[in-house]
Amino acid sequence: MSLPAPLTELLEYVDFNQRSLFISAAAIAFNPTFWNIVARKEYRTRFMTKAFGSAQRGCYFLAATIFSLGLVRDFLYERALRDQPTHPALETDNVKYASYVLLALGNLLVISSTWQLGITGTFLGDYFGILMDKMVTGFPFNITSAPMYYGSTMSFLGSALLYGKPAGILLTLHVLLVYIVAIQYENPFTSGIYAKREKERAKAAGFEEKKEL
Ligand SMILES: *[C@@H]1O[C@H](CO)[C@@H](O)[C@H](O)[C@H]1NC(C)=O
């Protein structure tokens, strides 16, 4: 099997002998794996709600943990990039401008979606039984259904281009893959949580109607 030319070219500038590359890749895959395991366990057993005395506090603690893990992941990514060769074709002004645009748009998507959803809405509150009243449809959710994931991916690519590192582009592809898998795994589950709420609401409304008769 032969790889497409740009990918071969890219891989020639990736130093696979650097352990930091694999540590970064592992951290990228670890984070969504971690929060999905913890959140589903919370949904099934309420272990964090019990430990922290309330769903709100449990969710805030999980949010702080996920946020910190994100900082560690970003640190390991930057360290991995530092250990990697730079591609001369990426050291141009245009690539620099493109990287600034990607970083700005990526951060805009992440920050605006956090703003729209709030802390519990962003950090898996639905698994704690803290549901949004209704679906958020305003910006950035009118552009993409997963602004957090695509914004984060854009920031990874922006950093890769800013430092001119093909290894960063490769790690960004890994990020995208991990997020696509995460979306496939998370969306049906959260839809199920909300479908259950709607059913309960409908049942309660039916009960109200009967009472009025
Ligand atoms: C999304 O919403 C923003 C703010 O309300 C608006 O400016 C933008 O045009 C909308 N985009 C699309 C694609 O609808």
C-alpha cells in the first residue's frame, strides 16, 4: 500500500525516535477516554454526587479535573513539538498568518461554546442529571454541532503550523480521529438521557391533564 505523496512528505519530517511524540499521542487519547469512563460511572452509580454531596459540586470537580488534564495534554504537545524537526516549507509568513487565524478561530469556538453551555453544560453535567432546559442553537452551535472538539482540533493545527512542525500535523490528525470516535460514542448516550427526560415530561404533562378533567 502506498501513502499519498503529501503524507509521505509529512512523515519524512517526523522523528519517531522521540518518546515525547508517543507520550503526547497517549495524553490526547487518554483525556476523552477518562471523562467518558468517569461520566458513565457517575450516571450509573452517582458515585461523584455521593462523594461531593451534590451533583453540582461533583460536576464542578470533574470540570476542574478535565480542565487540568487538558493543560497537561497541551504542555506535553508543546514539548513533543519542540523535539521534532521543522519543515522549511512551513516557515513562511503565509503559514504563520494561517496559524494565527486557526488559533483565533479555534479559541473562539471553544470559548463561545463554553459561554453558551456554562460549566455544567460543557463538562458532562447531563451525566450528573443536570440537564439543559433546551438545546442551545445559537453561535457557535449554528455552525457545527461539536464546536468544542473542532475548535480544539483547529488550535492543535494552529500550533503545529506556528512552530512549522509536520509532527504536529500528524498529531492533529490523531486528535481529530480521537474526537470523531468520542463524538460517535457520546452523542447517542446524551441523546438517550434527553429522550428519557422528554418522556418523563410528557408523562407528567399527561398526568396534569388527567387531574384537570
Ligand atoms: C450564527 O449565529 C451568529 C450570531 O447570531 C450569526 O452572526 C451567524 O451568521 C450565524 N451563522 C450561520 C451559519 O447561521
